[in-house]
Amino acid sequence: MDVLDKCRSWTTDHLRSIGLDSYYRTVDDCFGGTEAHFEGRRVVIAASHDYLGLSGDDRVREAAVEAVRRYGTSLGCSRAVSGSLALHEDLEDRLARMLGQQAAAVVPSGFQANLMLAPLLGTGDVAFSDFANHASLRETVGLSAGEERRFRHADLAQLEQMLDAAPSQAGKVVLTDGMFSVDGDVCDLPGITRLARACGARVVVDSSHDLGVLGVNGAGVTEHFGTGADIVTSALSKSLASVGGVIAGPSEMIHYLRFHARAFTFTAAASPANVAAALAALEILQSEPERRIRLLTLAERLHNGLRAMGFDTGGSTTPVVPVHVGERMRCFRTWQALCEAGVFSTPMVYPAVPEGSELLRITLTAAHTDGHLEQVLTAFEQVGRKEGIIPDSTPDTYTPVRITGLPVQAQARPV
């Protein structure tokens, strides 16, 4: 059998023929990270995780440009050879301190940051993973010699049973996202840590989506809960407006992984431009907390504006807003109609979500204006009624969302 046979039989031609193929579509001329041109119209980008709106900030852009002028576009080799700059070490030191860890390693992508965990899991070791974790956490267990056992999303009772049933001699680690990227909910880190400590397991938190969003200083779920994790990973492509990833933990672990994690040792160093951009964004994140408050305020208004119309945004209490649609083709039709109404969102269908749980994921950033918010809500109301997702008349009541991490004095006004 030809290994390429599977490629010939798999197609999205049907969706493309009816104009509903929503993936890998090209946008042009991004305007400040909030708008872009898409197929002849200007749309609000409500599908980005540039939470603090820093990708278009002049200070971040200039930092990247200056790094290119000084170091070039690429270092041409791995960190282990001649690809380590003081720039890399500065970012690693600052991220380690921010995350409350001894040391950190910066890699070219957030996916790679999680793959660096693989050497920690040997034969007989067990990783306990939340079913809703990012795919990169699953991949890292697959690359390791360890075994994966998945527990139902946020089901700590099942996690406790699984931990109790694991061999006492096995090395154990619990893997969880901090803020889940589809459902928008936040892990119960204190509960997970309590269970892990009771059986000698380590805790790994992927803070890709909560870094810069949660915690009084934007350090993520560990700061939000005041509960430390043994290891923290994160992408730099969300609040830090760059491309790359970081893994932070005990200094001896980071030193070990620098030599044993193939995802680090045998990859080119993160580009100077990306590292410099992340450093500039980190400085702004820490010195301008009002950006985080703006983000959370917009998110609360977005949630409650949608809920007031009759939309279901699930259990999210964060800037990740899942709008439940519940049928594959209706999800694609709604996405297309929203694009025509000037709003670019993200359709989530199987296998990203279970069949029958299709949704549109939307996020606004701190750079979006009140006008952008109103445009998104207006488009959703018009399209939602046309598709029968919400009733023709506004419901009398709805259950409001209180956004995680938003100070009481900054509570969002009704839309």
C-alpha cells in the first residue's frame, strides 16, 4: 500500500464547493491586530489570542526590527552550538522569575516547549492528562517511554481514583492546561496540586492562554491561585505577541533537558526578532496592568452581551468565549455569514470538539475598541437569529458571567 493513499481519499472539496471551507483562508493587511482584509471586505479579527493587543504595538515592532538589524534574521544553528544570545538568556531569566521558577528555557514554538517534557517520562512512569488538554501535551507523552492515562475534563474525583490506582513505584506527573483554549474555563490548580502532593506526583501547567491574562501581575494561574506548579510551560504567541515557547522549573531539570530533550537540542534557536519582541511585550505586560483589565472588561461585556441575546457561552469565565452552535454545517454556515457581516471567528468542529458540540470560538483583545465589541455583538445577533441559534425576541433573563481575575471595582458595565 502507498502511504500517500490516505491523502488522496481525504478531501474538503465538498465544503470548498459550497463556500464553507473555513480553514487556511488568507487574510491581508492586518490593522493593529484588530482588523484585516478578508476576501474583499474589512473584518474585525475575533479569532486571535494576542490577548493584550501587543502584536501591533510600535514598541514591540521596533524591538524586533532592532534585533534583526543587530543579529540578522536567523542564527543558523541550535542553541547548543552558537545560537545562544544574551537576548535568549535575558528572556529566560525574566520569565523564570515571573513564573516563580528557578530557571527556564526558550524554544522556537509553544508546541516544542511541551515536547521538551518527554525525557522526564521513563519506562513505567505515568502521565495523568486532562481530556481537554492541548494536543502538544498528548504528543509529549507519545514521544516518551511513559504511559498516558486521561481523566475526564476537570473531574478531580476520577483523577484521584487514577492516582490511587497507579503503581506506587511509578514516577507520576499530572498535566493540565491553565486556561483551556476551547471551553475557556480555568483548571482547579489547588485541587490538582493537593491530589498530586498526596501521592508524590509532579504537576505541569501549560499557561499558554493564562500568561498575561490571570494573576495580579499577569503571571497566570499559579499567581491567580497562589499555588505553585512544579513545571510551567507557555507559548510566547499569545500575550507576549511573538512566536516561541518557554519551559520553566527547577534549575537542574532545565539543565538536564537542554541536553536530553531532542525538541531543544536539535532545533534552530528562536529567532532574534521573536525573542526581542517577547522581551518588549513582557516589559509592557508588567508595566501596564491596565491592558489586562481592559481585556477582562471587554470579555465580560462580550459574554454577557451574547448571553442576553440567548447565546450559550458554556462554562467559560475568561476571554476565550465559546458560542455553542451544536451542528457541523450550521457552524460553518454561521462562520461564513459572520464573515460577510464583518466578523472573523474560529469554527470548532470534530475532532477539536465532540460531534454535536460544535461551536464558534471568539476572542477580543485589549486593543479592540468599544466599537469593535458592538460590531461583533450586532453581527452575532443578526446571524444567530437567521440560523435559529437564538430566539427572535430577547429573553427576559439570563445568567451573567463574572470574568475570572477582574477586580470588583472594574466590573464591566452592561452592554
